[in-house]
Amino acid sequence: MINNSKPITVDETAEEILHLLKAAKAGIDFDPATLQDQAKSMQEQRMYLMRQLTASPHSPSSL
């Protein structure tokens, strides 16, 4: 991420842009905190859906 607290060079800016373009091309956000949040959210959704499925009076085949 570009740090605005100090002057940056053209090379640093180019590196940041290249990094962002590569991330966009790959469709991946390389921020570990974001990835961790996404994983936690997906796990919570999975747990919720499993609870709904097991609490449902309907059989899975009727869904």
C-alpha cells in the first residue's frame, strides 16, 4: 500500500500499480487481514447453513 506520510518515488508508485494490476488480473486480494475476514465470514455462513439444514423439518431431497 502506498504510504502517504513520506514522499514516494516514481519507481515505488510503479511497483504499487504493478502489484495492484497483478492482483486485479488474478482476482485476488493479497491483504492477509481481508483474506482472513473472508475466510471467517465463509465459515460463519457455512455453520449457519448447516444449522438451518439440520433444523429443517424437510429432508435435503425436498429442498
